[in-house]
Amino acid sequence: MTTTDPAPGIAVRQGLWAHDWVRFGVRRVGRLLVSLWVVVTASFLMIHLIPGDPVRAALGPTAPAELVAAKRAALGLDDPLWRQYGAYLERLFNGDLGSSLVSQLPVSDVIAQRLPATLALAVLAFVLAVTIALPVGVVVGVLTRGGRGRRTELAFTAGSVILGIIPDFLIGVGLVFVFGVSLSWLPVAGNQSPAAYVLPVLCLALGPAAILARILRVELVSVLDADFIRTARAKRLPARAVYLRHALPNAATAALTLGALILSSMVAGTVLIENVFSWPGLGMTIVQSILDKDYPVVQGIVLVYGVGVLAANTVVDVALALLDPRSIIRED
């Protein structure tokens, strides 16, 4: 009895699919595309879920009916919903986010002007949070391993919990009062000088740094009791190598997973912080657009925030896969 070999193309595809990294990439790309579709659909439906006529609300109650009708026709709001959705997707594929109802500027231009300030704030805050959390979490974890340093553990836990639960905007108000109003050391509005970055970046980073340090400390204490750490110590490896080369990479997995959520919350948190510090970014713009009922701008900024969160989660997923491929890329 003879058997036939599978076609070369099928064999190649089966061989590729057997590779862990290929399956990992396909799964992540599939999830990203589905999530992106959800974000795009939600941004489209947002304007239709608002009670009343968004065009009338944006132009005001005294606007002539002819102007309102012309604007609705220009925006395609008189078409069936499925046709509006198709036109919206087509515009997005062409890079067209529409025009502002207030300034008549393209929404993409408005976002391009404001996005760099928001990105600078979020990225600097995230880098600062990680820079604070890593050494603090490692040092406290080493000092409190095996039930040692109870007072240190209690003080660290209490401080991290307090910083983690205080809303960012309240921290911002406190920093403004102390360093801006009382001491007059730092500016409290705008981003015209490097000193203007200090308070908003610090305000946005303190809470996440406390949470990351606490998670890292808990994971490090657990890892330091593992068998492979005992083996590393038995080999008389330097303490620095034991902690940084063996313990930290294994303890950082949970912190990186939480880091994706924290980075996402930082992106959303910039909305409040920008309004506290009069920061000329997307956060201030979306609040002003909501007040002005400038819905195309709101749609565009919501879409940018959603894509930013998805991108951050994807980057962290890849980092986790590189750090611990055995547990990440081989998941079912």
C-alpha cells in the first residue's frame, strides 16, 4: 500500500505552524485586529449614542435650519447607519478623520499638534515610574526576604498602598500647592520649559511606581526562596549576579504584565493631569471638544487613545514573550 506525501505548500504551512513563535505571532495579530475593530466601531457608534442631534448641539440652538441640514448632509448623518459605517471605515483607511465642527481644521491636524505633548508626558512618566520601582522593589525585596525586616515591610507596604490609592489629580493639586504656590519653585502650567515637566511627570508616575515596586517586591521574595536561587548561591555566585541575573528576570514577569495596565492607565490619566497643569495635549483638547460638542475631534482622540492602549499591550506581550518564552508563546 502506497502513501502520498502532502503537497509541498501544505507541508510548509504545517511546518511553520508547528513553530511556537509563529503561533504566538498569529494569535497576537489576530487579537490586535479584533480589538482594533472594536475600538473603531465604538468610536463610530459614539456619535450616534448621544441623545439629540449632534450637529444642532455643536452649531448651537440659534443656527439656521438650512445650515444644520447642510452640515448633516456633509457629514453623511442622513444616510443609513450601515452606509455611514462603511464610509467611516473607508475614510479611516485613507487617513481621513474628518474636520472639526468648531475650527473647521482637519481632525488629523488637531491631533498632530497635540499628540507630541501627551506622548512626552506619558512616556517620561512611565520611564520615571519604572526607574523608581525597580531599585526600590529589589532593595525592599532583598531586605524583607524570609520574614526579615518586618518594620521595613510594614512601612513600605503602607506607603505604597497610600500612594497607589490616591488619585493622580489629587496628587497634582497637592504638588501645585506645595511647589508651585507656596514655594514658587516650579511652574504649574504649560510646557514651555524643562522645569514645567517636573510636576506633571512626577504626579503621573508616583502612584504607578508604588504599585510596580510593591508587585516586584512580592514576586522577588517568592523567587528568592526557589530552588534555582539556592543552586546559584551554592555555586558561590556573587550576590549581584544572583539578584540581577537570576532572580530579577523571573520576578519581573508579573510586574511587566501589570506594567501594560499601568501604561494604559497612564495614557488615560493624562486627560486629568493635563487639565490640572494646563498641559497643551490631547487630554485638554478632548475635554474642550466635549464642552464645545465638537464630536469629530472627540471621535478622533478616542480612536488615538484606544490604538495607543492596544499598542502598549502588544509591546508588553512581546516583551513578556522574550523574557519568559516558555510560559507565554506556548499557551494554548
